[in-house]
Amino acid sequence: MNDKAEKVYAEAFFELCTEQCPDKAEDILSELDALNGIFAENPGFIKLMTAPTVPIEEKTALVKEIITAGGVSELTGNLLCVLAERGRMNCLGGIARNFRAMYNEHFGIAEITVTTRYPLTDKLRADIAAKMGEVTGKRITIKEKIDPSVIGGIIIDHGSARYDGSVRTRLNALKDTLSEIVS
């Protein structure tokens, strides 16, 4: 994909959204995520939409059918039409990713991924959000990831930072310490 084009489209689209309907930015973000998921599950559609042999009129007609059938908002629909007309439908994933990053920055949100063996309780989720909110100075959204290989404890990923409080990591650290003492 073209990272620069994706970023340019996302910036322009985010600016348009925050100017025209700032109270709908979260809904538009959800639409982009949903559409991106649907298109990712149907790679043939993206191939069709970027094929030079398919006339632009057919591409835009197909996109308009999707917009109508899916109840897509006017702004997001217009973005899809522009992408179809310019043969850039394959940029939607990057546009959605960049839009989310701008949305999070604009609204002071930090996304974290919490990996555990079992689902989080409501109390633990609230405690993690509160603590990470103090660390980041932002409102926290948590994406939960269940990993049966986690013996116990939790692993928190935020951007490039990892806070690993898993039992496995603690056991490995203890093993390393014991190995140093014995050798």
C-alpha cells in the first residue's frame, strides 16, 4: 500500500469530519473499522476495485450500492466514492488506522492491549484503566487478548512499551538470577 497516500487521505478526511460533524467522529471511526474488516475478509473486492479493466462508473455504482445497503454515512460514503474513482480502495485499511491515531490524539485517548489467560473482571479492567490513565495522562481504552500460554498475571502493551507482569516473566527472571548465582 501507499503509506503517504493513506496518511494524506486520513488527514483530509479527519479534518473534514471534525469540521463538519465533530459529534459524529466516533461513529465515523466505527464505520471505517467495520468497512475495513469487511473488505479485509473479501480481498477479491479490493482486487476488483483496483483493476484497471473495470470502468470507474461500474466501481462507483458498486460502492454506491454498498453505501445504500450498509447505511453508511454521507461523509464515509463520499470517501469510498473518491477512493473508488481514484483506484485507491486498497488504502482503506491504512486510512482507518491513521484516522484512529488522529482521533485518539485529538480526544486524548490511549489504546492499550491487555493480555491475560482469562477474561478481565470489571474491577480489574477499571483498575488497569485508572492506573494506565495516570501513567499516560489520557483516557484509556482496553483491548483484551486471551492467551492460554500466559500462566498468570497480565501483560500490558501501550504503543512500543510493554509492562510484563506475567508469572512466566517473573519465573524466567528468577531462573536467570539463580543461574548467575550458581555459575
